[in-house]
Amino acid sequence: MQKNNVQTYTIREAAKLSGLSESTLRFYETIGLIHPITRDESSKHRVYTEDDVNLVISVACLNATGLSIEDMRTYLKNRSIGSHAANEQIKLLEKQKLHLVEKAHYEELRQRYVDIKIAYWNAVSLDDRKQIEETKKQASAIAKELKLPHELPFRQRTS
């Protein structure tokens, strides 16, 4: 919508442009992650300016990286400081990158674990004792990496 030849947006439009839900935009405003959005005088609905939408899109990008709210708050504060905060920004982003690398490694292990379980059940369906034992060993090794409890032998299970 246009108001006084200035492009403005409803919360629905800002949500669509940013990929964040309307409730998330309200929440981020409530907790001060984004500044209070101007309200229309008659309807009291939020009216986003282009600058507001650009900020919301930046926050959506930070959110997409998995940054915590506190880290997003720090990043946005540092962004307004500029070059004096560059080292802190780098540290914050490097920490997040390490977190994402660790998370990706964990996801890869989980996929391998599922693959081994599929192989195990294929071996069971074929009554391939050798493959059953091999897949049990492999599953146990992956479970250690995932820090999962070891499976009890079948006869000792209670469930």
C-alpha cells in the first residue's frame, strides 16, 4: 500500500516478504528484537516502512542460520556500531558456523544409523546371520558416536 507516496506494508505483507509468520513478527517486536512498528492512527494496525521490511528480512536471514534470539540481538546491535564491532561479529558468526558444522555431522550420523537399521532389517528378512551381526556392530559403533544407549540383546529387552 502507498501512503503519502511512501511505500508501506501490512504485517501480512511484511510476513510474506520476510518468510516469518505474523506472530513471529509480533513476538520479535514485543521482545525488542525489532523496534516498535508504527501504527496506523485510525485502525491501529502495524504499518511497516521499507526500512522496517528490510530489517525484518535481515532478522529472517539471521533466524534462518539458527542464531539464538540473544545472538541475533547482539548481531543487530553490533551492525549499527559498524566497523568497530567487526571482530565481535566475526566471532559470533564463526561460533554459529561451528555449531552448524557440528549439527550437520550429527545429522549425517543419524542418517547412517537409519541406513544401518534398514540393512539390519533386510538381513533379518533374509535370515542372514552374518549380516545381522555385522549390522549390530555397526549400529553400536554409530550409537556410541551419537551417545545413544547401547541396545540390550533381544532376550534381555523388557519391551
